Amino acid sequence: MLVTVTFQDVAENAKDGFRAYLDQKQTRLEKLLSHYPPDSVSLQVHAVYFRHHNAFEVTLQLGVPSWDEGYAQATSHALHKALDLSVDKLEGQVTRFLDRKNSVAR
């Protein structure tokens, strides 16, 4: 899986921890998408810190062959929690996509 991470207004010390935590979480998506070639699946992660609200927003965009795009966005006061919520949403979308794909193939 090709992963691209971008940050906006996120502290430097939080970026490394976020990347390590993302590596743990992306294995959940990789297991679901294991039948696709690794170089054909892309994940774009964008993390933004809103100072006025003291909140983080994490946006995930997943590109998979034969699927337009998976998109999940979550906001929380903790960066890891925003990532957890968005990964959960995206995992649900991928599961539904694979269920529909498998039911059509039968």
C-alpha cells in the first residue's frame, strides 16, 4: 500500500508518533485488501490542527482498483483518536465494498 501523509499546523513532535501509530492502524486495511497488488492501493492521510477549537481533523482517502474512492474524515481533541475514528469509518466502507463485490460475483 502506498501511503502519503501530509500535515497542516501539527507540532513536529506529534508527527513521528502519528506516523508510527498510522503504521499500526494501516495493517487493518492491508488485511482487508490483501488480494490487491500492494502497489495498486493508495492511502492519502491528511492531518490538520485547528488552534481555535483545539481539535485535530484526520482525513483518509483510499484508492483501490475498481472502486472510485474510499473517504473518511473524523475530528477529535486527540490526534490518535481522530485517526482511530477515521480508520474505523474507512474499514466499514471497505468491508461493505468487498461484500457487494463478492455478492455480485456469485
